[in-house]
Amino acid sequence: MGPQRFPKNRPVTIGGITVSPGERQIVDLPVADLYTHAAVHMPVQVVNGKRAGPTLFVSAAVHGDELNGVEIIRRLLAYRGLSSLRGALIAVPIVNVHGFLEQSRYLPDRRDLNRSFPGSEKGSIAARLANLFTTEILAQADCGIDFHTGALHRSNLPQIRANLDDELTLELARAFAVPVIINANLRDGSLREAAASRGIPSLLYEAGQALRFDEVGIRAGLRGVLNVMRALNMLPARKVARARVEPVMARETRWIRAPSSGIVRTHARLGQSVNTGDVLATLSDPFGQNASIAKATFPGIVIGQTNLPLAHEGDALCHVAAFSKLSRAESTVEEFRAEHEEARQDNLPPPEYGTKA
């Protein structure tokens, strides 16, 4: 998808505010007020390039406690290269504003916003918020990236989930350049399903855990969205090409669950390759008796795991992805880990992502 498909750029109108080519503006979309009478808005920033190109939406905190994407979008908006943008970028760093304020995955009515799309104008608070995003953001977009993390007390290896049967979506997933891409079915009521119903290719990026920043996941996510924007010809190609990770596609993913209740000692780590029968975790009672073990049931890579050392029987412990060529998947993850390891020691963004003057 390049600028040749868009003979001239166009204004972007959101919330009744029109952002013309060459302009940048914040739009506050009103959502349900708090019962204290305090007004609440969904914050949106539109960066509309002077030249023609696609319109990309980036969104985060659809689950209000998933914070990595908020920081990714902040750094993206500070990226100096946006001055050369073709097309338009619609950035929504906090979609579920109520959940974000409460540091909760859900909305005040306990509904999951990512099961409430496309929503309705007169439904629940979740339905109304989904409808607002659908009518104001999706209505303008040609493609999108939605940022997520693992749930509370769960960490995810940086990964892309998308409909890989769609040719353009697969192209964008590869361009994002994180180690693992998963052909994930569309879930009823999800933002991805709402986008697909409108013919909008979208990626879901997962990395880290809820209520925590993960510097590696943030850096990989920022680099990934810039890679996608270059693949869409929204940004100029690098003068000096950077070698990047060639992702591998997972054939199947499965959670390994606790065989009994107990205190958990995890032996596997994110990104580790495992073989059938490898011990992933040991569970026992507080006396160290009545121990049981959770084993890998097939060869694969650990792409998600619990961080909570307590489990009931049946709780999810390790998320393992299977690959047709495990050795290649293992080397890809190790390459990615080596490339981003310095980010664990350095909490500052690279200079090219510095704050605008």
C-alpha cells in the first residue's frame, strides 16, 4: 500500500474537528462523565502529513491496565521523522479511559471493551465507548495497530497476532519485525474484528505485563510501528538499511496448566525453547510436600507465562507456541533478545526518538 493509491491527501475529521494536510491537532472525544460530575474525554492526536498516503490508527489501553502501548505512542508522537509523514496518523493512547483511571482491565460495569465492538450509541458504557471509537477512528482509517500486554501477573514475549491469511496483513506483520507472529482467529466483539468487518488490516502487538513498563517491549513496539509506517510508504526508507529480525509464524499455541494447586517455582523463561517432557514449573504445598510438575506437551517456544507464584489446579502457567522449524524460531528469538538486551540497562529512548523541540 503506497502513496500511488492516494492521489492527494485529505483532511481528517474527528469529533467535529477537521485537521487539514500539514496540521497536527489534539482532539478530546467526550465519553461518559464520572458520577462526580467530572468530564472525561478519550484523548486523540491527529498528525496529518502534507503529502498523500494511508491513514493509520494506533491505539493503546483498550484494556485500561495495559500500559506499554501508552508509552509507545508517546514516543511515536515525539519522533522527529513525523515531519516527513505521508498520509495521516491517528494516535489514541488511552481508549478505555475509565479503566485507565482505575488501573483496571475493565470498564466500571465490569465489561471487557475488547469484546464490545462495534458497540452501539445507546447501549452500556462499554458499547458506547466502542461505538465512539468505531465511528470516529475506524471510519477514518486504512489500517491499524492495537497495543496490548499480558494480563495481570502475566508476561508476554513481544509478538504480533493477526489474520495472516490476508496478504497485506501478513506483509505488515512481517514488517513489524518481532520474533513471533501468530495467526490468531478474530474474536467476537474485538477491535480487530470490527476493523476486519470494515476491510481494515490491523495488527495486535503483545509485550510485557499489565501495570508495568517493559523497556524491551516498548522499544520493540516503537521500532515495529515505524517499520510498518515505512512499509506503507508513510515514512521515508532508512538511508542505511538496518538488519532486522525475520519473524517466524506459530502453527499452534497452547497454555500449559497447573496439574494441582500449590506454590509455583517456574523453571522456564520467556523466549526459551522447550521440548516435549521438559519441566516448566514445580508446584508444592507450603511444606514442600506433595510436589507436582508441569511439563511441556510439545516442542516450542515459551511466549507467555504467569509471574504469580501461587496457582490453583487448572491455572495457566506457561504459554507455548509450536513452530514447523523450531531451531529457526529459537535463533530468531535469541537474535531479538541480543539486539534489545541493552534496553534493560538504558531506560532512555534512542536519540532519533527524542522529544520535539
